[in-house]
Amino acid sequence: MQLAREYLTLLTSLRLKAPLVHNLTSAVVANFTANALLALGAAPAMVESPDEIPGFVSVAHALSVNLGSMTPVRNAAIALAVQAAQISGTPWVLDPVGAGGIPARTAFARHLLSQKPAAVRGNASEILALAGQSGFGRGVDSGRGSEQAIAAAQAVARQSGAVVAVTGVVDYVTDGVATLALEGGNAMMTQVTGMGCAASAIVAACVGVETDRLRAVAAGLSFVGIAGARAAKRAVGPGSLAVAYLDELAALNRPGGIADVDELRNAFPDR
């Protein structure tokens, strides 16, 4: 019960602070990610110019790094942003999209892991790849269930110092010692491009307003799960789900958006 109430407090803090989240993400998902952040009450920035990145990162509450569309130019921009985050102390979140699928992508993701992200969010295959194991992923799709990557997530967390979230039917969040499990969302969410990428950005927004990183990551994913489950109840397909999901994130952002702690407690049991 207490943990659930803490998430409500974090949501209130996010609504009041409207954290600026600097996103380096794929063009495929940039619009959806920005809209998801706006709906929840954060402020998105999608700045990619090398001349502007250091300045934006230094004033942002958090940075979200997504490997969805890797090119030499984008990789250089990511490296610059991560360096700027380290200098300014801006917490950043790594979404290792497609890690394990291509050696060069996996190597870059593992290099970024060594640069001290505050949090990592990925599917089971991606987290297994970061741990040096085979995840049998196909592109951005996971070949493993999230429960099969719990030990890998714990190992990555201990190695990197980051809070690691492996998402799937059940989401697991760990700092290498404590491990929390979330139940929520809906299978239809996997049919909407950018759901996972937007989830990483939402996690970054929460990390930007909460210094307890385990609590921040867990809260962010609980908001994603609740909004997704609510949206699925009135969606007739993935197209209407995407719109309904943004509406439900916005509903959470309003005072009283989560009627009581029961919905949070059921999605995310106390540790």
C-alpha cells in the first residue's frame, strides 16, 4: 500500500515540475514519444543538432537515448549527448533497441552501458544481449519472455549501477538487489509502433523528478501499464488503441486520474 501511494506522489511531482526530457530516438517513433510525454505532463525535446545537444542536455531534467535508427551521424549525436549528461549530471536512460540482433549494434549498446546510465529499459532479448547472452531476438522483437531475463537484468544492474527494467507480459525492475514485478498493459500494445520507446521516455521523465531510481522506473512503467490496460478496454484495434493510450496517459495526469491506490497496488505489489 505504501509503495502505491509513493507512485501517486511521484505522479503529482511530475505534473507540477513538467520535466524537460531530451530524446534521441528513431524518426519512426519520435512523434508518438513526444505526444506520450506531453500527455503524462512532461515536456519533450527532440534536438539532434551537434551544436545544440550539449546545451539542451545541460538544462534537461533527463535524457532518453534510443537506438532504434542507428547511423554514424546519430551514433555521434548519442555519444555527444551522453558525454554532456555526464558533465552536467543529467540522468539518462538507455533503450538498447535491437541489441543482440546485429554485432555492431550490440557492441554500441554495451559501450553505452559502460557510460553509467541511470536506467535501462529493454525487452528480454535486448537485456540478455547486454549481459553477454544470446536472446534470440529478431529486430526489435524479443525471442524470450521477460521472466527468462530476470537474472540477466540483475547482473546488468550490478555491473552498470543502473536500474534495469525488462519488459514483457510481466515487467521486472531491478537494481541488482531488489527486484519488483509489474502486471499491467495489454497484448495489443505490441501492435503499436513506439510503445516501448515511449515507455523508456516516460521512465526518463520519472527519473528526472525522483532520485530513488528503482521507485522512479517502477512508477513510470506502472503508469504505462495502467494507461495501456485502460485504453485496451475501449479500443477496437491498434489504431484506436494508440489514440486511447494517449488519452489515458492524459487522464492520469489530471488530479484524481488514478482514483485510488488499488489500481496501482494490483498492477504493482508492494515489495
